[in-house]
Amino acid sequence: MLTFYHTTSAFYLKSIKNNGLGSINPNINFNLLPFLKEMVEIAESKIPENIQFNTLSFTTKKMLNLDKKHTSILNNNKTHLYPSLDRAIKHCKHKYGSQVLSRCVEFYTLLKENNLSQFIKISNIPFSIEELIEEKPENYILELHGIIPEQVLSKNVTKMDDLFSELIEFKETDSKLFNIISSQYTFELKNVIPASSLKILKAKDLKPEKL
């Protein structure tokens, strides 16, 4: 059996414990995308020449699909989960547990540092972003157990059973080769993972595995 991993932060743990992983889209439930879009527009209007804004602007607009007419895939009701077969300590790059929330914090901090926080409608989100920044939520790694081939999608893979069998064999016989081969695949979960199938680990307590 393969063990998958997913990174998150303390900010999302209560929801995951209560609802499982993938049952809700936090971008929707916490109104993050409209909040981020609003802050981008404030920065664009008030500090268009700011270096940090221009550094963040391109990737943020891609996240929001502001250059396109269709709705951002991040604003889709479906929750897209892309776990890894790597324990993924090095993938805890989003300090607040998600790309969108981390970017919201970056823009909020940017506007506050430029004396523009009075323009932000913080009432549009159901939490205190100031408290979130102050709390510095811990990063966590979720171990996903009991995942079967029928629950997983991977681009250009038609026989997931065969891929699972191959990866399990490599994992048992050659861990280095397993790490190399498994890193070539991107996996997406099709189903909600119940909390009972998760093991929650603090990222700070784990050490990267030696290759």
C-alpha cells in the first residue's frame, strides 16, 4: 500500500478534522479569492510602481485569472487535492498552509506597510487576518492512508492499478529509485479523505529523509 502526503497548517486543521480532507474548498468558505482580488485592485490603484507589488502581481493575477474572462479554477466549488508520495517537508513552502491564504497575508502586509489598510474590507473574511499573522500557525504534514488506485488520477496514466503495483515494488526494493520515479507523477485525489484515514504530523518535528 502506498502512503500519500499533503501539507497544511494549523489554520485548516479544525476543518480537516471535522469534515475530512477535500470536502470543502477553503478558498470559497473563507472568501479568500474576492478578498485577494480586492487587495490587488487597491495596490494597483494606490501603489502601481511599488517593487514588491510588481513582483507579486503577475503570479497573483494568474492565480485569480484576472487576465481572462472565465472564472478562476481556484474559485471552483470542487476542491482539487494534489498529494505527494514524498513526505514533502521541503514542500511546506506556503507558510499559512495554502498558496491563496499565504498570498492574502503578503498583500495585506504590503498594503499595511504602505498605510493603505483603511481601504481593506476585512469584514469580508470570517477570521481576523491580524490574529492569523500574530499566531504564526504551524505547518503540518498529513499522512493519507488506505488510498486505492480507484481514488487517484494522474495525467497520461490509464492503468492506475499497474502504476500502484510498480511503485509499491520499487518502494520495497529500491527506495532511491522509488523517489525518482514517483516524483515524475502528479496525483489528484477524486474522493474526500475522512479524518480517520489521516495521520497528522508537525512538520517541525520531522527530519528530511536521506536519499
